[in-house]
Amino acid sequence: MALSSSNTYPDQTAKDETIGFGRKLKIAIIGTGGIANAHIGAYKKMPDVEIVAGADLIPGKAEAFFKKHGLEGVRCYNSDAELFASEHDLDGVSICTYNCQHAPCAIHALDAGVNVMLEKPFTVTTEEAVEVMRAEKRSGKILTIGFQPRFDLNMQMIKKICESGELGKIYYIQTGGGRRRGIPTPSGTTFIQKDTAGIGALGDIGCYSLDMVLNAIGYPRPLTVTGFKSDYFGKNPATYVGRGHPEYADVFGVDDFAAAFIRLEGDIFLDFRISWAMNMDTPGDTIILGTKAGLRIPSTDCWNGTVGGPMKIYHEVAGEQVETVIPIIEDRSGMTLFDKKIRSFLDAIIDPSKGAPVPSSQILYNQAIIDGIAKSDAAGREIRIEIPEI
Ligand SMILES: NC(=O)c1ccc[n+]([C@@H]2O[C@H](COP(=O)([O-])OP(=O)(O)OC[C@H]3O[C@@H](n4cnc5c(N)ncnc54)[C@H](O)[C@@H]3O)[C@@H](O)[C@H]2O)c1
């Protein structure tokens, strides 16, 4: 049996029966909006995949989506519940619904015994993430969260630098990023309404910034948080006039800016801010301070899944203060980050001993920080981050 690695496509010249299970993997897509296009694009490149089913709450949307992508015979349903009531031999599902529908869809899928690729953010609240993880535990299936920047070689370099000991003991991290004006309304208001998105900049791009640094330092448990969030731009009709939709301000129900100070296990302090809209170009680069050296990671055009320029290590050599530039690493694999994200999911289905490429046990802490910021903001004070047992 020829197994593929997550950095290569399976051998396209091999017969299907030599790949994976000895048959094609049966995949479904739930939620056929914007990001589902990236999922289906990657699945279509994989010779060991057959897309057999899909669902969307909007009648006719799933049918039109698969037709647009040139796929015939895909069975379409009007909800995740309908899909799982009828489909009994799925190997995996991509859940591409808006944030508030991540938890219910993931729980349905896992309870149906189906491996799950769940788009980011994990969920809206910590409690939802815990419920999804309980379903994951019951099912014994793979649950991976869709953080494609994990597959970027420069992101991987950040982790290598932190793990190498080059920085010494890491004690302070400043991270985050943001846009001057960039409240996303690509498909109407699903990113900005409370009942669909649940969280705004925090869940859309904040989760990436947190993952970049937390993954690099081994995901220490978050202990306390002082958080603040605001919606000054989202609630202002002037923000949307250029897009011809001033009425979007009336339905804006999430954060467009957030900042927090988070205490992590291991005496590490995380200073974080994220923005969809502000009167500033960038809130600054990511910096990781250690006792032996510091690392500067230039901020990105929030968020394209990589670093914004060459990184720099600030350290001392023979008593002199010097800087070492880490050149940008080019990816010559020919695969996009999305291809790698989908391939790693398929590889984990084929060989579950590989485990989830982006495990829920890590992203639970990411979610607990995001949720902690919202809870601290509501309480108006620092709060202890409580994470229930799974
Ligand atoms: N990884 C990335 O780069 C990336 C980029 C954009 C969006 N996302 C994430 O993807 C998710 C979706 O974003 P989008 O832009 O595609 O949103 P969207 O609003 O365009 O699409 C979501 C679709 O899900 C459908 N849906 C919701 N609940 C459903 C259910 N229970 N059953 C069936 N269909 C259901 C909606 O009808 C809608 O068509 C968000 O959580 C977002 O954070 C990830």
C-alpha cells in the first residue's frame, strides 16, 4: 500500500487501488459558501478522493456549488442533519459553515463516525469546543482544525527557532495584527452577525496570530486574561458606504478590535491585539523575547498565512550585540497551503496513528483565550481561564 506524505500528492500515476484504503476516500462538504471553494479545489487535486455528498442550509446552493465545480452526481442536502441521516459510508467531511455552526455540525459528524476537517476558528466558546472534543473522544475519529498557515515553511521555522533553545527562556510575546479597514463582508453579513459569526476579528484572524506563537512554544496552558474588545467601526454606517451597504452597521454584532494580556503556564506573558478596522496601519510586528535572544517576525497583510518579511534574531556574539536575518524560505513543493492542509487530513484518515495534523487539544487553548477575552471584557476585569475536563 502506498501511503502519501503530507507534503506530496499521492503518486498520480499509481492505480487508485494502490492509494490509501485501496479505494477512493468518500468525502462530503458541509456549508458551500466562500471557503468551500478552497476545500473542493484541493480535494479535486487528490486522486484518492471522491466527493460524494454536500449540504447547505440555503436551498439549491449546494447543487449550484458542485455544478460550478464540474462535479456530477454529488448527493445534496439542506442541512448537516439531513446529510448524516442518509450518508452512512463517509470517510471524511469538511465543515465550512459559519462559526456558530461549527460545533453542532462537528458533533453530528463525529457522532456519525465520520472524520472531520473543521474550519477555523474551532468554535465560538470554550464550552462548545469542549463538547466537540467529547464527541471526538466518543467517536475515536480524527478531528483536525483548519489552520493552513501551519504548513507554511516560514511558520514552521518560527517553531524550529523557539524549540532550538536559541532564544533561551521565552518570557514575553507580543503578537497580533490587523487591518486599517478590512471588515469582511464577502458573502453578505455572515462574518459580522452575532447569530452566524459569534465572534469577529478575534475568531477570523486573531486565532491565526495566537496559533503562530502558541504552536511555536508548545501551546502552554493559558491561566488568566485581561481582555477588551470594541465595535466602533463595525457599528458605524460610514464604514460600509463605499460598499453600498450602510445597513450592515445595523446587524454588526461582533468585535472589530480586541486586545488582551494573557498569563501562560511557564511564566510567559502574551500581549495580543487584533483588528479588522482601526486608525493605524499595523499594531506592530510579532516579537518573542527570550533570555538569550529575541525574535522579530514582521507583520503580514493580515492574514495571508506567512510572515511579512525576513525574520531577525537579536542576540550577542562575543559580547557584541548583533542581528541575524532569517531569509524567507521558498516552498518548492508545488502544493498550496490549502492542498497541504487537505492532504494532511486525508493522510490521517488513511493512517490514524499519525493523529490529527492540527489537534483539538492544542486549539482548545487558542479558543479559551479568545473566549476569555470576551468574558473578561464583559466582566470588566481580569479573569481566570477555566477549561472543563473533556
Ligand atoms: N481557512 C481559511 O483561510 C478561511 C478563510 C475564510 C473563511 N474561513 C472560515 O470558514 C467558515 C465559513 O466561511 P465562509 O466565508 O465560507 O462563509 P459563508 O457564509 O460564505 O458560507 C457558509 C455556508 O455555510 C452554510 N451553513 C451554515 N450552517 C449550515 C448547516 N448546519 N448545514 C449546512 N450548511 C450550513 C451557510 O448557508 C453558508 O452557505 C468560517 O468559519 C470562516 O472563519 C476560513
